[in-house]
Amino acid sequence: MNNIYLIASREIEFRVKSAGFWLATIALPLVVAIFAIAPSIIGYISTNQDKQRILVVNNSGLTESIQSSDQTEFVYSEQTIDQAKQDFQARQYDGILHLPKNLDNDQAESIALYTTNNNFQINTGYIERELSRVLRKNTASELNLNESELAKLDQQIKLTEKNLSDGQKTSNNSGIGLALGFLLGGVMFAIIFIFGSMIMNGIIEEKSNRIAEILISSVKVTDLMFGKILGLAGVVFIQVALWIGIFVVLLGVSAIFLTTSNEFPDLNEAQSSETYIQVSSSITDLNIGLIIFLSAIYFILGYLLYSSWFAALGSTAENAQEASNSGLSWFISLPLSLSMLFLSIVINDPESPISIFLSLFPFTSPVIMLARVPLGVSWWEIVLSILLLVVGVVISAWIAAKIYRVSILAYGKKVTLPEIWKWIRY
């Protein structure tokens, strides 16, 4: 046990001090920030530029004025549209809004906004909402309807989802659950495959450089294998913790820009508030504590399961190409590939027989079960899945150790599946 600790400590120290570790730790959050956070910053910069000035040529006879906002100023003119176009550049307007004659709701498409080709900052969403408000008020006046009467015609229908079996109201978290399921499943697949490959490549390197022979002269073969697996597990936890910390900081910075910018111009204040309430309610309905706890459990067990097989695979090859062409490589990669292949099917129908089977099968459960958890899973399925996964980890570690202790010192020929089977039985 002491040798396992020493090997694991050395593995953690060696990898954490490497430049590649810190490059990957910093590069991934930055790449995500470029695609996810940059639009928020751009939106913040855009909305804090000078106010947009729109010249309104009103030939429609509408008496209700379009109200200006913090980002858009409307200036009414008595000119014709042709005269306004001639004065457009001289008066430094950003656009011309033309309301034609005899305008009503049926002719709303005849309203035109004239701009230059390079002007992308005009908030057309706000202009459309204001025009809708003006036309709505004009219609109410023509039909002798007051605001309360007209509001009855604009009622929004909101469905209440109920469970078919008991008639109880279901939580409104399906959209969030679907997204979170895909995210958790995809992240689990990536972590298992990437860090499992790191173990395999590390063992191949030590074997090809004959470093493994020197180490085995001082420690047991199984101690060497488990020390490397646990050492890299420590590296994984350190890197994931750093990623979480960096993401929290970046999300905090992004939140500042999101709360001060008009990032979603097509939603009015009421719609934005309602959307925020719905999203917040959906997230609250999810059992975040349970999801985090199960994510840690499946990550640890899934990593231990596959890292054992990746370690065994690395010990049978002298280079990465030989490992990728090995029959054992297909045995390892097939369940992971099937997990991603069936992920969308499982998300769309989480209670189907194939979804339940893949959630219980140890080689697919780390990805599939974790993807199903946000959608709601029976407790007995979770418990049974974890128990089967633990059994899978123990059996996989036992088999991998048998392969590793023989193949780590085997040189000069390609290892076949019949030979591996003979080592396991030995």
C-alpha cells in the first residue's frame, strides 16, 4: 500500500508540474469563454455606444408616438420619404422609419426601415415592439375597445403539465433537464476517454523506454499499475477543480455584462422577466445536490473502471498505433461509442427498455445514467446501477492486473486476444 501511495504521489507531482497540464487547464476555459462569453461582452459594448437616431417619416396618420429608449431615439419629420433620404447623411441619422399612408394591422409589412449596409447596431426588436404597441392602440381606438377589453384578446395560454399516472403537476424542467442530460453525458464521455488515454500513453511510454523494468525491480507489478491509476485520478480531480474555479470567475464576469447589456433585444421586459422566472423555476425543480453527488460517484467509478482497461491496453503495446489496432482497444472503445450513439435516444425516451438496460450495464452506465438523472430516475435503478458498477470496477481491476503483470514485460511481438485470454486464466 505504501508503494502505491509513493507511485501515485510521484505521478501527481510529475504531471502537475508539466507545462502541458497548465496549458490544458487554462486553454479549455478560454476556448469556452470565446464561444460562450464573448457575445455577452460584445453585446455590452454595443449597447453602451452612442444612442441610435431614427428619423420617422409618418404618412400614416397615426397619432400615437413611438417612444424613445436609452439606446434608440426617434425623431419625427414632416418630410416626404424622398426628402428624408436626401437628408439622411447630412443629419447623421442611423436609419429612416417610413410609416406609409392608410396603415393598419393588415398592412404592417409595408413599414420599412432604411439603413446603410454597414449599420448592424440598430435594435430592430425594440422598434418592432413599439410599432406593435402603436398599432394595437390604434386598433383599440377604431373598435372602441379599452385596454382591458383588448387585453382579453391577447391572453397567453400556459399549459399545466400533469403526470398521467397520478394526475399530479409535473415540474417544468424538461428543457433544462434535456440540456443538462446531454451536457453531463458528453462531459463524462470526454473525461473518461481523455484521461483513460493519458494512462495508456503513459504506460506505453514507460514500457518502450524500459522504465517499467526498473520500477518493477523495486515494486510489485500490481502496485505500479494501481499507483499510476490513482495518481492520475488525483491529477484529474486537481484539474477539474481548477476548471470549475476558472469557470466560476468567467461566469461572474459574464453575468456583469449580461445584466447591463441588452443581449436579448427581441424580448420585452415582461417576457424577459417571465422567461427568467421559468428558467429559475426549472433549475430549482431539479435536485442539484443529488445531481452533483451522483456526478461525483459515477465519475470516480467510471474512471476507475475504464482506467483499468486502458492501463491493461497500454501494457500490451509498444506504441500508440499498436494499441489503437489492438483487439482490446475495440473492446474498450465500443461501449463508450455506444453510449454516445444511444445518448440522444435515451434522452428522448428515458424510460424505454434500452435506456434502462444501458443505465444498468457497467460499461455504459457512467454516461447513460448520468444523462438520465436530471430527467428523473427511480431510486432503485440508481442504487442497482451503482452496485453493478462497483462490481464491474472490482472485476475490471482484477482482470487488468492479470493482463498487466504479464504484458508489461512482453516485447517484440503483437499481443493477440487469445493470448490475453490465456493470461487472464493464468
